[in-house]
Amino acid sequence: QSVIDHFGVGQAATADEVAKYFSIPPSGQGLPPGSGTAKAGAEVFANSCAACHGDKMQGNPAKGIGGDRLLGGRGSLASKTPVKTVESYWPYATTLFDYVKRAMPFSAPGSLTDDEVYAVVAYILSQAKIIKPTETMDAKTLPKVAMPNADGFIPDARPEPQLYR
Amino acid sequence: QSVIDHFGVGQAATADEVAKYFSIPPSGQGLPPGSGTAKAGAEVFANSCAACHGDKMQGNPAKGIGGDRLLGGRGSLASKTPVKTVESYWPYATTLFDYVKRAMPFSAPGSLTDDEVYAVVAYILSQAKIIKPTETMDAKTLPKVAMPNADGFIPDARPEPQLYR
Amino acid sequence: ASRIARAETPKAPPGAVLYDVPADPTKEQGRPVADGSYGTRSQFETEVRMRYPTPNENTSWSLTPLDKSLGNITPSGLHFERHHGGIPTIDPAKHNLLIHGMVDQPMTFSMADIKRLPSVTRKHFIECSGNGLTEWNKPTMKTVQGTHGLLSTSEWTGVQFATFARETGLKVDAAWVLAEGADAAVMTRSIPMEKMLKDALIVYGQNGEALRPEQGYPLRLLLPGYEGNTHIKWLRRLQVSDKPFMTREETSKYTDLLGNGKARIFSLDMDAKSVITFPSGDMKLPGPGFYDITGLAWTGRGRIQSVDVSVDSGKTWYPARLESLAEPMCTVRFSFPWMWDGKTAVLQSRCTDETGYVQPTLKQLIAIRGDNGPFGSIYHLNAIQSWAVSEAGDVTNVHA
Amino acid sequence: ASRIARAETPKAPPGAVLYDVPADPTKEQGRPVADGSYGTRSQFETEVRMRYPTPNENTSWSLTPLDKSLGNITPSGLHFERHHGGIPTIDPAKHNLLIHGMVDQPMTFSMADIKRLPSVTRKHFIECSGNGLTEWNKPTMKTVQGTHGLLSTSEWTGVQFATFARETGLKVDAAWVLAEGADAAVMTRSIPMEKMLKDALIVYGQNGEALRPEQGYPLRLLLPGYEGNTHIKWLRRLQVSDKPFMTREETSKYTDLLGNGKARIFSLDMDAKSVITFPSGDMKLPGPGFYDITGLAWTGRGRIQSVDVSVDSGKTWYPARLESLAEPMCTVRFSFPWMWDGKTAVLQSRCTDETGYVQPTLKQLIAIRGDNGPFGSIYHLNAIQSWAVSEAGDVTNVHA
Ligand code: HEC
Ligand code: HEC
Ligand SMILES: [Ca+2]
Ligand SMILES: [Ca+2]
Ligand SMILES: [Ca+2]
Ligand SMILES: [Ca+2]
Ligand SMILES: [Ca+2]
Ligand SMILES: [Ca+2]
Ligand SMILES: [Co+2]
Ligand SMILES: [Co+2]
């Protein structure tokens, strides 16, 4: 492997090392085992999320908190005051799993079990009326969730041709 | 005066303002009134200089001091261990006046009267056997002092032609 | 308890140390040369970064005092910040970069490994794509620090991504790279492989020394001309892939919701932009006379070609001087000599980059993207900035 | 008295602040974004300026840690120092520049006045002409900080002397300018008018902010390519004259006493010079393999044209890569890929500037100037530097 070892620095990474990390694309590749339902998720949310995002996921702009609103805003995107939430704006449910697992709860990021993440994701999606309250979220079902704004994104049209000299 | 006032910033400086400063070239232009002799200078030196430059002007390399040697070294300049002092190296006596008045005594720069500066300069030059112990140093006599190494300086010959590719 | 009034102890500004000020500094010795020192700025210099008052201080930003900026480089201590989980403290001896995914050989590089690789040094700006987000509807921030302070320029030192790619090999379908930070946000962004191979740098140096903690110590991604959020700080991992990952930061945030309800995704390049930093908002001109108008121009798409200045609200434009040869994806300082007659004036700058793109007016931007800023269109506000000068010499932020 | 042993409190390195290091920075919030901050370097970075142990700390110098240098710019906190009367603390509100002598109108400029004039920003090195003075007879200092650390590079911002000259006018015979500092040494040097009108700057900015106190806050003279002592710090006065003043610093000091007993006076330009900063003295190479040799090259006479590197003590030379377009009177970083076979080696760099001048060997210098260094020939040692690498990987300063 003369190309790889050209400079001779760095170590081959083992599968174990790589397995410590995750990032979940829309295909769901890399979603961990485990599952959760809205019911279980309601409890996770109440315990670990509601303080910052509000008990109705309405957000909490209080000093020291500043948790985003997670629900509502459907149909507002083309208005002058669009409301962008998980419900109204996010194109992929996999992003919700990935983000909650990596960065939430804000005060103790990465502290939830995979079951808890599946559960709270199920709860948010069900409160958003994107899935039924009874659906189980796991590595198979999550990538199939159809988000309301899935078709809302378009490629960057910049540089805008009108703006050339 | 459209050229001077082009940007319109800055103030015309008065003669009084300018008179606060000095820098004495070999012509002696700007030397202040006053005078001094080696005799008076011996006392100035003992009181204000000897602690750092040594009672025989031999220098004092002690920690916290580091005063230069001021005497000796004549004839050493072309050797492998040249000794550069006021006596052996300095081309102009006016420089001695200018420097002592601006920067010495190191611990209280600018604290000497012009008479004291003339006097200590006279003392150093007389100890260096450059002037007679009886000569008075003032704005007229100082620029005429012939320093031993007055002809010792040549223009910069760099860049040295040997060193081109 | 003692009730004796005490004079308030004077405090040195951040980054400075307080020393006595002698009546005449030529008459007494100054401070000695210290052994083992790392210098500080003068106690008379007071400009600082200003935090934008987000509710949560750990996901917040601070702005560079561009009104006080000189030349081109931003002092590292005043580089703008945007953190989503605070500033982590990372021991470089324990920090590694993992490169895996669609590569021939997944590899880990220690900081020592990375520093053994051939390095390059390049001067680039970083601009947050949210720079100016408060200015969509009406002039909001008072100073240029507030309107444009999410912009800083540094000399960056590090290793080209291409060098790492040669070490690990790339699979034929490799088209995107996910970069991940080691902060509490475990920040992730997907970057097109084309960009990564063109000019992406994995940097450990900033302005001649190690990266500052706020800029990602010990390692960050540097993507010349890309929006700031993509320059992943505290970089620990690069995952090569055939598709983007659609992370929260590249879907929920950093997309541009247009008036029609559709949002532009992967709007990565920062468009050409310029701003006058002197005179600028909240300053006061002492009176009619000469003023050297000066500011910065930059573009994410190459080099700045030219800058024009108007003192009459865009009715007439004159070319400004460029202070130095414009470097790619780097700020360049411009200046314009102005003899103020004491009447009201509106000062503007407008740049053109080497692609021929001309910095737009806010009206032009809104005509294209819609009138929903800053709720929909938050990012990429690169409109011409206007500063009004009153007859009294007061300079204010206006939409003109 | 208490005799209880106390654990030593860990101390942050100069320029850093100590923070707790979390076991996993992704699992807890980092430091919040502060309002009103001026950042500090990482607590894991330790390089500092080293004072040369002169007896008197007020007339002394400190050297830049070039072994740790990255890229081109020197962090302002690590810029080398040379003071003859300590570092004065000067209130800029009370500081003026007086220009008088052979001018049409003597004038005083406040700092505010000076900042209103058109400014320029240019990147230049400053090198003390005493840089390397310990190295004439035998290798003396262990590290490149010791042998070459009186060299630093900054982006300087200020006003061209020519701008002031236009304001004050110059008499026809004006041929020299005396510059005077406001420190305890009231430092003075005479500068040829030709240089002053060509590219002299009166600078108040360094690397994007105000000059640092050690570099002359609030004002210094910047003479691109001239020996460091002439760049008068704490500048307060410029006196225009027809002849030089023959000050102590330009006669007793900063003249070059040749072997024949004659001394060159006004030897102002710094000649072309280069040095390998990695690997350099006192480092240890962990073992055979790839090393990216890197260093800096500079010349006071224009731009660096090329740099060559030798790993066999000058028997064979190969061209090095130049990191960036060489700027006039500015350092440029070079690099050279080296696959070390584990045998002894001697590393050298040699630069050529755009005038065709080639950096000499110490032998060549001594042949011209004589064998009296450092007693006679103290200054302007720009010879090729050699670093020996032992089989064990130890790098040492040698004369080769
Ligand atoms: C201590 C406060 C706090 C807690 C507890 C918390 N969050 Fe958050 N959350 C935040 C903040 C602050 C942000 C914005 C982060 C940023 O700026 O990057 C956020 C962002 C989010 C977002 C992204 C919103 C968007 O539109 O981009 C989601 C989704 C989310 N949180 C879900 C959760 C869930 C689920 C939990 C519990 C498991 C949780 N949060 C617990 C404060 C909190
Ligand atoms: C507290 C110590 C101290 C005292 C007192 C002092 N000096 Fe000095 N002197 C020094 C030091 C240190 C230097 C070197 C300064 C520098 O490095 O620029 C020096 C330099 C000089 C030089 C220049 C020597 C050369 O070869 O360049 C002269 C001349 C001199 N002193 C004369 C005097 C006289 C005359 C007095 C008394 C009126 C005096 N000094 C008092 C410490 C002192
Ligand atoms: Ca290897
Ligand atoms: Ca005037
Ligand atoms: Ca300042
Ligand atoms: Ca609007
Ligand atoms: Ca370091
Ligand atoms: Ca010798
Ligand atoms: Co964007
Ligand atoms: Co010289």
C-alpha cells in the first residue's frame, strides 16, 4: 500500500474505533438497534426535554434556556412570518434521531440510551401528527417516516444571474 | 498654503514647542548655553555615574547594572579582540554630550543640568586624554574636540559584490 | 463593618495589564524585558467582542469590533465566535482525527501525526452566513460590529484535505465528507468532495501560533469562502460518503427559506460583500474636512476585483483604492478620500468580484428571495450597507 | 505556622487561562460565549519569548520562539523585543508627533490627527541587526529561538512618511531625518531622506489592532528591510536635516568594525537570510521517515527569489517550495520534503533575493569582514545556518 504509507504517519483505524461514532443519513444507515414508542417517549420528554422546550413543545425563550419550539407552523412557510419547526420544516426524521442522540438534552448531551432516543423521537413525531401515537420507531421504520416538508428543499440557485454586472 | 493644509489635520508647532527637544550633530548646532570642566565633572561622575561605569570608567558588568566601559582600547580596533569605548571608538564628542543629556544617568535619565553634562563630558574626555584636564567644554569648544577614531568610519560597502550569484 | 469609601480600583481592559503611567516616560526607566513572556495589548485599547444576547450563552455568538479594525487580519483575541455548545477545553495530546467511510484504509491521525504532514499557510476570511441577519427589515444594530461583526480574517496553517485523502485512499463513489466536532454540540456538516479536494484545509495554526480555543483548538476544518458553520471546529472525524447526511445544521438551520415556501439547501458559498468600517454607525465626525473612508470587501468565490464608494446614497459611484493585492477568499481593505462639506450624506460601498458578480442592494435581494427575512431568509444577507451622516456629524445605520 | 503540605496549584502558561479539562468534551457544555471578551491562547500552548541574559533587564532583548512558528506572521505576544530603557507606558491621548527642522511648516500631530490621514497596511519583517551575534566564533545558542529569534513579521498599519512630508513641506536640502522615541533611552537614529520618502511608515497598527507596548505603542517608525534599531518605537519626533546626527546608536553601536580596524557606518539594510526552523536545534526526530523541512527566508532588499535546501552539509542543493508569493521586505516560508534514512545529516537552507544576492556562508562573511566577531563585527550575521542530525535523531547547532 505505497500510496497510503507515503508519509508514514497515522495509524490504521480498527472497526471498534470507527463503531464509537455515528451519523445517520436519510437512508437510516448506521441507526442502532433498539426501538421506542410515543408512550415511552412522553416520559422521556417530560423528564429530560420539557423544561427547555415547553410541555407542549412550544419552546422556551427564557434567559439561560432558549430551547426551540418543536411543533406547529405547517402551512406558514410561504408567509411573511414562517414558523420553522421539526413538524413544519424538517425534511428527514433521521435527522431528529441523529441530532437528539448527539446534542440533546442540551445540558447532558449524549446521555440518553438509544431506546430513549427512539422513544422521544416517536413522541415528537406523534405530537406533530406525522406518525400515529402507536407506531414504533426503530432502524427500519424511522427512515420511512414521510415528513411534511420533505419536498421543501431545492438546490442553491446562487450566484443569482440577475446580480452580475 | 494649500499643500500643507491639504488634509487639514495637525497643528502648526510653535518655536517654544520645538525648543523643548534637542539632538546635537557633529556641527554642535543646538548645543545649549552653559559650560563645564573636568574638575566639576569628576564630582558629577563620582555621584551619578561611577556606580555603574566604575570609578575608573572600567565598566561594571554586575547583575542589574551592566554599565559600559568608557575608557581604553586605543590601538585595539584592528585586533581580533577590539575594545570599543568612547576613547577608542567614538568619532564625535558631540555624541557624548547628546547621549549623556538624553539617556544618562541610566536610572534618572535627563536629570542633569546642562552645566553638569558639559562637566562630566569634559571629565570623560580628559580621563581619555583627548582633551587637557584644564579645558572648558561649551557650545563652542565641544564640536572642535578631535576624537582619536574620527576617521575610523567608512560607508557601508554592502551588498558585497562577491556574494552575488 | 468599615464604611470608609474606597476609590474604585481601576481595572485593565480584557487582554491588557495595568501599569502606572509616568508623567514623562523619558525621565524614568520603563518595564524591564521579561524572560518567558507572552505580551498583552495596551491598557488604553478597549475594543472587545460583543455577545449577541441570545437567551442561552452556550449557544450564542460574539461579534468582532470591525469599527476598530486596522488592515486586514483580525487579532486572534477578537475573532468572532459562534458556538452551539460552548467552548470545549481539549488536550491536544489526546485529540485525534479519524478518517473513515468510503476510503481504502480508515485511519487515525494524532496531532503529532498531523503536524508531520506537509502544511500550507493561507489567509482567508470566515464569515457566519447569519452575519447581518438583524438587518433584513429595518436598520437594527447601531454599529458595524453589530451589522457585520460575524466576519474575521486570519492566516491559517494546516494540511490540505487532499493530503489526507492520498493517505487513506478514496472509493470511486466518494462524493461527500461529513465533518464532526468534539464539542457538546458534536457539530456535523456534509461537505461536497469537490470542495474538499479543491482547497479544504485541516488547520491547527492561526496567525502564526496554535488555533485559539474559540476557533477550534486544536484542529478545525477551513473551507475557504464557505459559510462559517461548515468550518467545523474541534474537528475529530471525517466520514467519506456518497451522499450528504442531512444533519440538523444543514436542514433545520443554514438553509434559505424563500418567499415561495421553498428553501435552498447547501447554500454554502458566501457571496461578494463589502462594508465601510470608517466612518460607521455610532461614530461622530468632529467637523467638515478630510476623511479617509475605509472598509473591507470579500467574496467566497475568488478574488475581489474592485470596490466602488458612494457618498450620495448610491446616485454616483467612484472607484475606491484597494489596499493590497486581493487574495482568494480573503478580505481586502479599501479606502476612498472624502472631503466632507458638512452636509448630510449617505456612505455606501459596493464590490465586484472576479466572476463579475456585483454586491446587490437589499431591494434586489428581497426581490429574488422574498420579504420573509429574518424569519425565512435569515442567512446570506450581503446587501450594500448604508451609513447616514447628519449635519452634526453623527453616523447612523440606515436603509437607503 | 501551618506545616501542612499543599499540592502545587497548576499555573496557566503566560497568555493562557486555565480551565478544567473534561474527560469527554462532547458530554458536557463548554465555556459560554462571554460578552466583552478578548480571547487568550490555549493552556496547552507554552512557547514564550526568551530574554537574553544581559546584566541589565532594562537594556536587554527577548527572542521569538521561531521553533514553534507557523506560517508567516509572528503572534504579537511573541514579537521579539530590544529595549534600551525598558517599555514605557504611554497614554495615546497625550502623545504627539512633532515634525520640524528643514520643513516649510513645523507641525504637531496628535494620535487622532494621524489616524485621520490615509493609511496603508503592509506585511514586513523586522530583524535586529544583532540577530545571531553569538554565532560568529562557534555555535553557541542551542535553539533557533536563540540563533535567529530577533526576527518577527507583522502586518503593519500606518501613514506613509511622504504623506506627512506633503503636509509640512520639505526644504530643498533636506537629506536626513532624525527619529526620536519617547522612552527612557530617548532613542534616536538618523535615516536617509531617500528611504523615508520611498517606503517609511509611521505605524500605529500591528496585526489588525493597535501596536503592542513592546513594539512602540502608540506609534513607531517602520523602515522596511532596515535593521531593527532604526524602527524607532514610541516615536514622538522627526527632525529633518541636511546631515545625519551621528547619535550614539549609529556610531558607538550598530556600526560594523571590520578586521582592518575601520567600521562601516549606516549599514542599514538587512541582507538576505534564511533559516530552517524545523527540524532545528534541540529537537529530536522520533525515527527515520518523512519530515517536512520548513523555515523562513527574508531580505531587506526586496523579494526572496528562491530558497535551496541541503541535507548533506552543502554538498548538494535542491530547490525548496515557497509557501506564498514572496512580498517585499517580508519573510516567506519555505519547505522541503525529506525522507530521513536514519544516518547523520547536516541541514542547511540558502536563499537568493531578487537582486541576485546569495546568502553567504560564515566563511565568506569572515573572509570579507574579518575574524573579530563578535567583538568587532557584531551585526549583520546572515550566514547559512547548519543543523546536524545524529543517528539518534538529536538536532544540534553546528558550524559546518
Ligand atoms: C437545558 C436545555 C435543553 C434541554 C434539557 C433540551 N433541549 Fe433541545 N434544545 C435546547 C437548545 C438551547 C437548542 C438549540 C441548540 C443550538 O442552538 O444549536 C435545542 C435544540 C433542539 C432541537 C432542534 C430544534 C430545531 O428546530 O433545530 C431539537 C429537535 C431538540 N432540541 C430536542 C430536544 C429533546 C428531544 C430533548 C430531550 C431529550 C431536549 N431537546 C432537551 C435546549 C434544551
Ligand atoms: C544605573 C546605571 C547607570 C548609571 C548611574 C549611569 N550609566 Fe551610563 N550606562 C548604563 C548602561 C546600562 C548603559 C548601556 C545602555 C544601553 O544599552 O543602551 C550605559 C551607557 C553609557 C554610555 C554609552 C557607552 C557606549 O560605549 O555606548 C555612556 C557614554 C554613559 N553611559 C555615560 C554615563 C554617564 C556620564 C553617567 C553619569 C552622568 C552614567 N552613564 C550613569 C548604566 C548607567
Ligand atoms: Ca503508517
Ligand atoms: Ca490645519
Ligand atoms: Ca484599539
Ligand atoms: Ca421582512
Ligand atoms: Ca504552540
Ligand atoms: Ca572570531
Ligand atoms: Co447557507
Ligand atoms: Co547595521
